[in-house]
Amino acid sequence: MDKKAKAAAYQKQYRLKYPNRVRSTDLKKSFGITLEQYNEMLEKQNGVCMICKSPETVIDNRTKQPRNLAVDHCHTTKKVRGLLCMSCNQGLGNFRDNPKFLAEAINYLLD
């Protein structure tokens, strides 16, 4: 096994052994929040998406459990807005986080 393969195998085992530690590091690196802050947000939202008020239904292929709610943030200011299910998070992304596009979509649906 070469050096790269050994490193990948070690990282995979580490992620399995310390999921909370890895999740906390990932959240801090990506969004500037700790796992504790994520969990506080999740509790404040009663474990559901901030937009549709539903729990996540998408299943993680590795764990066979529902995925964690996504951390939604402003791509310009990096400010965390809340936790969203994959559908709502992707919906906002597909509208490029543009309120004008969302308003036009609402008008379209109401016509």
C-alpha cells in the first residue's frame, strides 16, 4: 500500500472512530460554528428544517440514517442563517439565493 492509500485508509478509520470530533472540525472550518452551536440551532428549530418545518428525509448512504440538516449561510457575508433540509437548501441554491428570483417563482405559482 502506497503512502497516499495509507493516509486515506487512516483518515477513513479516524472519521468512523471520532464522528463528532470530525463533524465539529468540519463545521468550524466550513461555517465558523461548533458542533455545540449546531446542536443548539437544531434544538431551537425542534430538529426540523427552518423553511418547510419537516425533518430531513434524505438517507445517508454510509450510515443508512437520515442526513444532518444542512447549515444554510449567506455566500457573501458567510453569516449562518439556519438549518435546512436538503430539498430546501438545494431549492435556495437553484435560485442562487436571489430573493427576486424567488419572488418571481412565487408569482408564477400563484398565477
